[in-house]
Amino acid sequence: MIVALHEGFYGASSGTGFSNRAFLTALARLLPVGRLAVITPHLPASSGTRDPRWTAEVQHMLKQAEAEIITIPGGHAAVNSVHNCEQLCDLVGEVAVRIASRSGRCLLIGLDVPFLGLAPYTPPAMELLLIPRSTAALTQPQDRNRVRWERAGLRAATTRGGRVGAISRHMRGHLIVSCGLRRSSVVEIPNGLILEETGKPSAVLPLPFPARGGFLLAMGRPVPTKGFEDLLTALHILKDQGIRLPHLLLAAATPDAADGPTPYQDRLASAMHEFGLDATLITRFSPAIRSWLHSPALRAVVVPSREEPFGRVPLEAFAAGAGPVVATSAGGLAQTVVEGETGFTSAPGDAASLAVAIRRAVTVMPRQRARLVQAGTALLRSRHDYEASIGSALDRIAPWALAPIPAADSRAR
């Protein structure tokens, strides 16, 4: 089994990186030893976006599984354009063919958008599974060139018998309706957390001083679809209503701060100043930001996304026993944050609606908060065990990959 990934091997700057690492970890446990190969673009040690600790942990985990690791040219520039994605798919296809030549059967898994164009660069006998964690049609509909490329790649893969993994019911509907894929070609692989992600993190980031008396937490990539401007407007509405609010920690962060804040981060900082909000903007990403979910000073987690194919943050909050969770009903969030059951919800892009949900969260009684957290934890365990989801999907589409290696083959290896 070969896995091609772009983010998650050397570090993470978004939920995609965390999900990809979890996917690799699950495969390393599910597959017989020595049956996994990983292909990823090389990222030099000097890169500001490479996390040494993260990289060492992933490499150690793969070494224990006796996985083969192949790096190819590219780095982060590999996904900057459709042309670069095509080159990346070409390189991955070439390497995958060499690996597959040593095996009687091979499944090539392309994790996320950069690998949706793999079909033309691999032989028809090679089985394909593509797992898009989002699409340009959802997040960048104005980029028609990328939308066309992604849809063409998905259709080319399924036409030759490949499968496409749906990380949520929302994504399944999008793949079938918007991308025109046959239902039989879409396999459900619900996103979730693996066991390691449900405990307390080993790396803890100190809380900024203003947050130590109580805080709201929101985090994600600094892009408009994350709805952070809606969040700031909602807090401004509540402030004008005289509602006393905890400090806001807004981690709208990128992994490389060498070039300074992005224009969107500047907009957020300006809105905070204009509204006179009690808030801290974090612009540099660190995986340890997640440790704040375990802080006893946390009053609520807010996920104000305008579009969200899945959304890992609510599950991470449930795993940490954090809450209440406030989220919009955008996309996959509607699966995990259920109004009055696991959290409080609002309409996407509606700051007034979001203000009402936040007010309910910060005024919730302790007993109700405990019920919400308990229900969220139960949902995580029953529906979003990522290793179980991956194992179930592979058992349906590639049971041969999970079969034990015969003793003779094991001795030869």
C-alpha cells in the first residue's frame, strides 16, 4: 500500500496535516509490518514550516512499521498551482510504479487535493483511492481552472475503477452532486481522531496572560471561509449589549511568520482594534496551541466557519472535555455540533446568530455544560474513531492489504 501526502509528514498548518498524520498512524497499525510505503515532497530542515519534533515522531512511527519512505522534489511550492500539482502527480506516479513492480497488487492512496490528478500517471492495473479533504469548488469557486482540474482528476480516477473517500456526509453529497461522481465510486471514510489524539498533549503552550482568568478559543487557517470576521462582529454585538465576555484567543495562524502577517490577519487585527475587543490574535501556528483545549480557564470553543468539509476542532474539544462548543451549521460541522445536544449552533455567515449562540455558551449552567461535554465525548467514541473508519473502508475495498503476510514471504523480507 502506497500513500502520497503533502502535509502531515513534516508538520501541520491546518486540520489537514493532523488528519493526514492520523491516517498514516492508523495504517501503520492496521497493515502487516513492511506493507506500507509513503511518498512525500521533500522539505529541507532549514524550512521555517518544518517541525523537527513532529517530523521525528512521524519517522519513528513509520520505522517501527518498517514502512518505506520516499521523498521527491517539491516542498510547499508543489501545490501552488495546477501545473505544480500535475508535476507532483507525475513524480508520485513514477515512484509508485517502481514500488508496485515489487508487489503483485498495489493500492495507491492520494491524500488530499494535490493528488487528485494521479490517474493519468499510473497504470490501469494500479488501484486508486483519492481522499480530498476539501475542494476548490467549496473554498475557491472563483478559481475555475483549479475547479475543472480537480473534477477532471476525480472523474478520471473513478472511470478506471478508482474510489474516492468521503470524509463526511457533506463531502459525500458534494462529490456526488457537484463533482458528478457515481455513488458506487464514493466510499465513506468518516474523519475523526485516533487514540493518541484523545489524551493530554505532551507539549503545552503557556496561556497568554490576559487569558488566564478565562477565555474563548477559536483557531484555524487565516482565510475568509473560516468566518473569523463573523466571530469578531458577533463579539462586538455582544459588547454593545453589555454582555461581559471572556478574553478571546484567536489563532488564525500560518506556519511561517517570516514574511509577517498576511493581509487577512491584518484585517482581523484592525477589526479587533476598531471594535475595542478584549482579544489576542495569534498569527504563528504551533501544534501546541491545541493544548489550550485542556485549560481549566477555557470557557467555550468557537468554530465560526462559513464552509467546512468536516471540521476537526469540535472533536478535539470533545476529546479534551472542553466546552461548550459553538459552531455554525456549515458542511460537516452539522454532524458533530448538534444544537442543544453537543453544543450551540448558528447559521453560517450570520454574525447576529453567532452572537446568540456565544451568549448561550458563556452563560450556560455547569450541569448543562457537563451534559454537552458528555454527549460530545460519546459521539466522538461512537462515530469518529478514525482508525476504525479506515480499517472498515480498507476491509471493503482492499481486504487483501490487511491479510497477514505468509510466513515464507516474511522470512524472505
